Amino acid sequence: MDAIAQLKDDLLAGRIDSNRLVDLLLSTLRDLQEAKQRIADLEKQLPGSPTAKVDEPFSLRTEEKRQEASGKKKKRKAPRQGRRGRI
């Protein structure tokens, strides 16, 4: 921000011509447009969406089959028994 403050001071003091300021703004605008174009090109190169949906919905049964096939079957938690609430 120091460069911007210096630019404002120079403009107010008359040390910078208005044509120079316009040239500076145009060059900054060109740089911004080039950066936007580069971002658009890079986004085109990316593979598909990282949050793409899977064709099949999640199923507990199929997940159990996968775990069983890999030898890491997870046990289901037994439902809580007993009274809940105030005794």
C-alpha cells in the first residue's frame, strides 16, 4: 500500500502527469486481463470436477462386501440397551 500512497501524494502534488497515470492504469488493466486469461487456460487443463458424484449411491451392504473382500470386516455396534433419561 506504500506505493499507492506515494502515487496519490505525487498526483496531488502535481509531480505525475495525468497521461502517465492513465498509462499506468491501462498497463495494470492489461496485466489483469492476461492473468484472467491464464487462469481460464489453467482451469481448462484441470481434470474433471473434484466433487463429481459417484454413479452409484452409497450402500452399507456394498461397503460391507468391500470390507469383507479386503479382509477388514468392521463390526457393527450393538444398540444401546437400558433405560435412558432420568431415573
